[in-house]
Amino acid sequence: MGSEMCIRDRFNIMRAVFSLNDLSLGYERHPAVHHITGNFLPGSLTAIVGPNGAGKSTLLKGLMGLIDPLDGHINQNKALYKEIAYLPQQADIDRSFPISVMETVLLGHWKRIGLFRSVTDKMINEAENAIKAVGMTGFEKRVISSLSSGQFQRVLFARMLLQDSPIILLDEPFTAIDAKTTADLLKVVFRWHTEKRTVIAVLHDMDQVRNNFPETLLISREPIAWGPTNEVLINKNITKARLMAESWDEHKELCDRNVA
């Protein structure tokens, strides 16, 4: 039994989109999340949940390569999965630049267009289809600063549709938007899942996670549980995460579990 599990673990590491090995992430040696080990497998649909300040967004930034590990490491299978589509929280996005909905969505073609290539009719048609898919037809010429939070989130999802990436990272994608927009954007997430893309989303609504996400990673600075959602989001684990959050030391430096 032990040897079978070892072989299975090695196989999962080899095919994982991201493989985390005793990973710690944070700022100036102060860990926001630490000692996480596990694998995000191809085609998986995973929610990352936990109390406020648990390190969820920090973990997503680590997967994106925006911050370096304090300890441990992240192995990304770049041979198979080179491109990542990343949606940060809306609060981190500057909407003051006078750019239209269509222009914003076309940024999803950035890697194909670059600085000097022209936008083709095919690209415009693809952008129109993406805008239609998120229910924003008729808004193509609107400036993004004039949009509501829900409308702007629809536009950002349309841009991600054009990116056509095998890996999609979402940071609180349904925060501060209405129920209809959430339902429509969840349909886009399901579409990605049926297309065998790997979707990892930071979320806070436990009922939403239970109803829509088959896999869950529950963290509270440290991992609490990782696996099928119905096994992770049980009262014992949720209570443990809450109690750990109440005892956090914001000034504690990175610990070494190998030191006696």
C-alpha cells in the first residue's frame, strides 16, 4: 500500500501543473503562508479558501511568479503549461486610463499582437464573441471607468477568454458583484473546466465553493486540508482554521521545521 501511494505521488508530481514542496511565501522573512506541499493537477477546478489574511492571495501571486518563495519551491510544468491567465482583485486594477471595453478585451491578444503588429479582423471577431459570451454586447465602445464592478468583471473575463491559456488563476473573482453576474461568470468557469483547463480561484463564500468547486485547499497561514471539497470543508477543519487565525503572530519570522 505504501509503495503504491509513493508511485502515485511521484506520478502526480510529474504531471502536475504546479507542484508545491514545503512552500513558504511572504515578505521580508515574515511568512504570509508556509509549509504547503501538494499538487494542482491538470484540468482541476480548485478553490483556495481560509480566513481573512490567511495567505490566499499571496499563494496565488507565488503561483503566478510575482513573488519568490521564502523557503521550499514551486515546480511549474512549463514544458506543457507555459501561459497563465491571471485575474487579480479589482482593487488592484487601475481603471482611470481612458480605454474602451473592446480595447480592454483585445489586450487578451497581447502576446500575439505585441507592440507593432496590427489587430486583424479575426481578432476583432474573436473579441466580439468573447464580449457576447459574458453578456456585454453593446458595450464595446464604453470607457471602462464608466462600468459598474459587475460589468467590469465581465469585461475582464472576456479578456481572459481571448488569452486562451491552459492555466487560469482568479483572485476573489465574485467579490462585490451581483448574483446574476456571478452566475454568468461561473458558467465561464465551468466552460474552462469542461475544456480541461486548470482553474484555481481564491474565494470566501463557502456555500459557493461547496456547490461549484470539486477541489478545495483550506489554509490559515498553514495548510489545513487539501482534497475533495466535501472532505475539506467540514466543521472540524473550518474551526481549526478559525482558531489558528485568532493566534497569528504578525511579527513571527519564518520557522524551520527541521530544527529541533
